[in-house]
Amino acid sequence: MSTAQPARTGVDEVTIAALQQALAAEHAAVWCYSLAVAFLGAEQRAAARTDTDAHRELRNQIANTLSSIGSQPVSAQPAYSPPEKVTDAASAARLLVVAETDALVAWRSVLERSSERALRKAALDALTSATVRCARWREVVGREPAVPQFPGAPEATP
Amino acid sequence: MDPLHRPGGTRLTRRCVLTRVLPALAALPAGTTALGGCSLLGQDNARQPDPLPGLADAARDDAALAAAAIAADASLRSRLEPLRAARLAHAAALDQLLGRPVNTDTAAAPTTAAAAPTTTPAPGSRSSRGSGPGVREVHDAVAASASAAADAALTLPPDKVGLVASIAACCSAYAALL
């Protein structure tokens, strides 16, 4: 409010809001994996555990980054509402597709709301690794193509 | 509590922000392009040629290469057809962003091997198994496309970066999964 120079580096409030959304998506993903893992078969459970670690790592990195720039990281919600009740391996995998798809949207948004090169690079890395995870779960549930054509794009928009 | 959430507060320490965002979020291998010193502020927006036409051409080339590989070995269809379709979709989306007429012929290309272009880059272009481009060539091409799109995504304006980032992620995923 004092000196409202537009932020040339891109780490401004818009970027911070996008990071907070990415953090919220990562919180949700960690929760979804923790729910889904119990329903998955052994092989998929191992993959889910690896993916969970990846989301925890991203979550911690965003939270640390937000803290370091003086923005309070959003907290995880105590629980989330899956779009569909998880009752078996198939519905568990579908939940993970949803979680990864949400994460993709959030990470693409970070790219669109930051002009800071290093942050874009980090967000692109996150977008890419989430695309690979998303593809794996889409394959499990039989969604084609397994690799989304425009990862992170809002539905029906490149 | 700490004096967080002061909207103005973050601007004061923007330089610090940059140095902190990097180790926190960007686990970059040493010596990669983006981080040559502290040149993060302002030097990236120098006038450069628009990367989008090249990315669109690369997308079409990748699609043609995948089609040629499928034509040479029909058993590759299930692996490569989704990639071919994705790269055509990328080309169409980039064309649209560029205001070019979108080539509906290719965008709506049928998914049969007959759709393979007759002018394949494969030397000799024999269509017996193993003589055309294979998975390795397609992999290398899409990996190079991923890299080019990723580079472009670091500097493009906000209205273009989303599409190009999605394309980079899609190509990277294919490179990882092929």
C-alpha cells in the first residue's frame, strides 16, 4: 500500500496466492494418497508410497518458501471430500487421478502467475513430475490417453 | 505471531526472496542454464525471437516421426499413437495462439497407419519392420521438444506460458515413459 511498484521479479502477491493454491493442492494430494493407499494392491501401493513422498517433499518446499518470503503457509484441512467414495482399488486409483490432476492445475497456475525464472523452473519441474504420476494412475484406471495432452490446463482448454 | 501477510513486506526483500526461493523450490543441478549468476532480474526479457513457431513445427515433426515409426512397425501403434495425437494437438493449439490458420487436416488426422505421411524423414523409408524410425528416434525427438518447450516456458509472457509449460510437461512425460 505504501510503494506500489509492480513487482518485476514476479514474486508478488499474485504469485504468492498461486503458491498457496499449489500448497493447498499438495496438502490435498497427501491426504488423498493416505486414504487411497490402504485400498491399493501391493504393487500400486508401493508406487503410491513413492508418490506420497514426492508430494510431501513438494509440500514442505512450498511451505518453506512461503515462510521465507513472509507469507503464512496455508494449513491442511482435517479432511477432504473425495468426489467419489473410496471403497476399492479402482476407486482409490481414481481418487489419485483427481488429486494429481488438481495438482497439475495448481502448478501450471504458478507458472502463469510468476515471471520469475527460477520459480517457473521449479513449477515446471513439479508440473512435469506430476504429469508422470498422473499418467501412471490414469493408466491404472484405463483413462486414455494416459499422458494428458495439456497437463494442468483447465478442462477442454489447451 | 510473526509479521507475515504484510502485503508490502514481501517487496522490500525481493532480492532475498529470490535467493531463498531457489534452494527451497528449485533443486537444480549445478551449472544449468537458468542460474548463471544472479542475472534473474530483468535480463531475461530481452528481445528474442518468438519460440512458438519453432515449437509448433517441432510438434508436427514429432507427430510425423511417430506416424512413420508406426507405419514401419504396426506393433508400435499402441505406444506411439497417443504421442502422435498429442503432438498434433500441441501444433494446433500453438497455431491458434499464433493466430495461424489451424490445419484441420492434421488436427483431425485419422488414427490408422495410412495417416502416416508419405514423405517420412527416414532414409530409405522401407516399411518393413525395423527399417523406419523406431521408438528411440521418437523418444529422442520428443525429449528435445520437451527441452525446447521448457526453455521457452521460463521467459514467455503469462498468456503464453501455460500452454507451452503443459506441452513441455507432456513431452517430458512421454520421454520418461517411452
